[in-house]
Amino acid sequence: MIRIGVICPSEIALRRFMPALQKVAGIEFAGIASSTAEERFGARDSYTEKEEEIIANDFKKAEVFIEQYGGKLYSSYTEICESDEIDAIYIPLPPALHFRWAKYALEHGKHVFVEKPSTLYAADSKELAELALEKGLALHENYMFAFHKQLEEIHQMIENGDIGDVRLYRVSFGFPRRPAGDFRYMKALGGGALNDCGGYTLKYADMLLNHKGKLLAATSCADKQADVDISGAALMADENGVTVQIAFGMENEYKCELEAWGSTGTLYHGRILTAPAGFVPNCTIKRGQEVETITLSEDDTFMSSIQYFTECIEKEEVRAESRNAIIKQAEFVDEFRALAGL
């Protein structure tokens, strides 16, 4: 049995990770860590009243996990990473903190399941991958949409020629501005649209091009007050000229769409990257004046992602696949940043 610990009592950990974890055989929740003030704010002689309040509130949030799911409450991120009672660590921290704590966990012999993006820069992601390889440990980045059954079903329809020869895909993912204080608008925590919704579109574009795509152009818009990118767009294509246009943003009307434009028809899907557990997705195919609606499979992508993580732990070939995917994704993000002048 794999004993997994959680760093940080985040919303996604409680709302999504914990329910999905209960459905996966061979892995169990063993504990959760709340940070110390030094881990959260850096080493100092004293901390403000507000900072101490944040630490106290995080501890209370961590207690909720224990009340609902059992396990041990650890007093620091350091303690849980060093514990002999923990085999793996789940890291749902803001992006800028992923590298530090993923590296620390790997150094202490823990398999790592990290929320996307793995790190902010390809060099850091490569360092984590090399460390995981050296120690024979699993490293998995949680782009859970990639595990949804509907992606394979759509791929199969396209491969079957249901809309003829596809020359162009469009992938769009964006949402309205989040409340004040959200880490997505904090540069120091790895905020910005590229590190959040943009990563989804880049990863799916690569999948649509069968991992043979090249990033050709990229652009972005900034929120000058927050000093983070607020939206972006890019063009990716393969050697045959099959193209994916992507667009993303976090100050937009909600959109999570795929359009595949073929020689005999167009496929459209309106919830391609964020289908929750229990949701029954569908797509439409338009051929001339005829419109066909196709029901696709529902799925629990978080559960599937955790299952993949257990396979990474068990099999080196899956670990290698995961490491390579992490590095390639991080390189795409770096390339986008360079092309867009970020």
C-alpha cells in the first residue's frame, strides 16, 4: 500500500484530490502538513499578526482533512517530506513553490505527484526529472484532463475520417477574473495565465498533433497592475501543415472549447478540458446543413490521474513516459514565453 501525504490544505486537495483518492486501490491518505511561518514567509525573527493568522488558519484547514479522512497532522512541510510513514507526496501549492518542495520530497525518497505546472521553467523541471530518475522515484504532473476517455473517443472519430481531413484545430480556455488575493494574480507565487490555463491549451495542442507539433508564434497581454500575463494566443503546427490555434485568458468569459475543422465536416466540443466527475460530455459534428450530436463517456479524471501515478511508482517505463511528458510540456511553456516576450 502506498502511503501518500499532502503538502498544504488547499481547496483542490480537499474538494478534488481526497474524494478521488478514496476510489483508487493500492494508495491511501496517510497525513497532511501545514506550513510553519518560516516555510511560508521565510526565516525571520518575528512575523506580523496577519502572517501568524494565516498560519493558524491553514492549521485549522488541515485539521478538517484529519477529521474527514483520518491520517496524521504534520507540523511542517519538512516533517512530512522526511517522515518514514510517508511514501509519496502530493503538492497542490502555488506554482512558484513546486520546484522547492518537489525537490525536497524527492531528495528524501518520496514519489511526487505535483499539480500543474511542474515548475515555472524547463531547467527546473529537467532537474526534478533527473533527480527522480537517479533515485528510481515517480514524478507525475497533474494535467488530469489528458486522462479523460472523451479525448480518445474524439481522436478515434477524427482518425476514422468522420469530418474528413483535418487541417485546423482551435482550442480556447479562459474564465472570468478571480477574487482579490488569488495566487494567479501574484507574480511571486508563479501567477499568470500561461502558468495556469495556458498550459492546458499547449498540452492539448501537442496531443492533437500526435506530439509532433512545433510552436511557431505566440503573443500575450499583461495586467500591468498585477505584473502578470492575463491572456495569450499561439500557433502550433506539424510538418504536414496541420495547425492548432490556441487562446487562453483569466479575465474572459468562460470558454473551454475544441473545434476541429475538416474537409467534410466540423467537430465542436464545449467542455473539453474541465469535464468534472459525473458530467456526461457531448460533441457535435456539422456536415453541411446536418448537425449530429454525439454523447461521449463520462469519467473521473482526477481518479485516473492518481491511478497513473500508482503505475508510475510500479513501472519504470511509465515513470520514463511521465518524465518525458513533463520536460516536453515545460519546454513548450519556455518557448511560448520567449516568443511572446514574457
